[in-house]
Amino acid sequence: MFYNRVKNIKRMGYLFIIPLFLSLQACEKEQLEEKKIVRPVRAMKVSDVVQFRQRQFPGTATATQEVDLSFRVSGPLITFPVNVGDEVKTGDVVVRIDPRDYEVSLNNVRGQLDKTMANLKRAQSEFDREMRILERDAGATSQTAVDRKRSQRDQARADIKSLQASVASAKDQLNYTYLKAPFDGVVVSTYVKNFEFVQAKEPIVRIVDNSRIEMVINIPESLISMAPQAKNIEVIFDPFPDRKIPAEIKEIGTEASRTTRTYPVTLIMDQPEDINILPGMAGKASGKPDADDMSKLAIGKQVPVAAILSPDDIEKTYVWIINEQSKTVAKREVIIGKLTDTGIMVTSGLEDGEWVATAGVNYLREGMEVRILEEKTE
């Protein structure tokens, strides 16, 4: 009877342990699934020239030249002939400080210079006389006396050089009491009023040259190779949606933003006669490469150099293609072409619209699940 009781207890224990074991296995499986890591990967979609033609790139208008003028000397203002909105020409006086203190300083230094020049004339005469005495009768004077006269003459010469520099500096200080327009433009801001006492380097007036307008747009690295060949560039500013303004490329940046992976491209355009584009206005630019250049660019797809995987032991070149549905990566062999200023051309192996990993390619593995960090375009 005792044996049967023990046997029943064991049977009940097994019945308890088996469900517990199965429950632990299920928990471990859930924990493993929770620990599964999806690697974020920076990637770009392969583009062609058609996409470049269809894109619009936002930007903000800026003046070709703009400056906050300030004095290099301090003093009270006595002349302020311009107001906000006034047009000025190169060399026009826009503000002036009272020059009287600087005129007095210049006259004082000039007086000291005249006095020292007279001293030099006397010192030279005395030195010449001492030299004549020494030549006629060596006993009538001494070498020490001659050296003393020479030293006095040389000191006077040095004083004159110093005072000449002081006169030039005083003239500059006087000229600095004039604040002149450095280029043709429009007064857009004034920071002080006439008769105020202003300090050196204090902003006084802001002048903008808006005869030509610039705008910086940001081109993704997948399209930047097409930018130098862009023709028929047009800009539409938000306040004038029906007005297309022709523009041209002024400069193309050669270093991509670390955060957006885009390249800055500066456009420049003439100020239209029928409307007035002001600095700060937002707009969008579009353009297309020349037909001949498009046919040359169409022979390959540009990707960043960092997207290329070249194992040391295999004479082949690969990229990681990301499946947009499953979000997994697959290695694909490609044929590369020439290097460009902004990447490398892939002449075979890529199709338009495919996602290509552009960073960390050495850490990816076949079939790895990833999360795409798309290259931003703005």
C-alpha cells in the first residue's frame, strides 16, 4: 500500500513537471525572439536621369552680397543721410562720425614731424662740421665727439620714420570717420540714429546687393553626378508661383553633409524686372541634364564608394541589395566604372529603383534583416 502511494506521488510529480518544462521552453523562445536585433542600415535608392528631371529641390533666396557696416573708430555721429529702402552706389557716404578730434590728432603728429625734421637738419649740419674739423685737424676734436654727433643725427632720422608712420595712422583714423558703401545696393537695416555716440565695430547699417539672387539647394548623392550637366534650370519662388526664373549653377559643394548625405549646390540668377525677389524667400529649383550628357550618364548608376564591398581574397566587387518587402539584404556582384567627384559608377548589376546599402557593408550578412535609414533630400 505504501508502495502504491509513492508511485502515485511520482506520477503526479511527472504530470506537474512536464507542463512546467514546456512553459519554460516557450518563455525561452519568446525571449530569443525579443532579443532579435534588426540592424539599421543607411541606404539609397538607385536613380536615373529621369528622376533628376522630375525632382524639385527646395532652397531659400540670399543676396549675392550683403554686409553690416561698422566704423573702425569711435565717436558721435554727425551725418546719417540714408534710410531703409534707399539705394546707394559704391563709394557713397552713408554715415559719418564727427572728425574734429581726429583732425586735431593728425595736426599734432604733423607738428611733431616738422619739429623732428628741423632737428634732423641741425643734427646733420653739426655732424658734417665735426667731420670737417676732424679731417683738417685731428687734434681739434675727437672720434668720440664725431660718434656722438652721428648718433644724434641717426636718432633724428629714426624719430622721423616713426612720426611718418604716426601721421599715416592719424590720416587713416580720420578717413575711418567716413562709412562708405562698398558696393551698389539697398539699405535694408539701420541699427543706430544720428547724433548717437557709437563704438568701433558696432553695427551701424546693413546693405544688400540684390541685383542678383543666389539660392542653395541640396542634391542627394545618388543624383549629384548629374548636377554639373544640368541645363534649363528654373526657380519658382513661393510668393510668385506662376513665375519661372532662369538660373545657372554658381558652385557645387564637394563634401556631403554627414547627417543628410546631400551636397550643397549654389544657384545664381538675375533679379527679374517685373517682380522683386527678396532675401529669405523660399522656392524650388528644377532642371535637367543636357541630352548628350544624359546618354553618357545612362551607361551606369552612381553609388557612394562606401557602398562597394571588395573582399581581399576574391577579385570581384559586390553591393548589398535590400529587399524592400522583406527588409533583408542579399549580396550581388556588380561591375564598377570610373570614380567621380562624388562616388563611383556601377556599369552593370544595378537596376533603377533598387535599394543599396551605403554604409557599414562589411558588417552585413546574407539574409540579415535590416531597417532602412533613407538618405534625406532636404
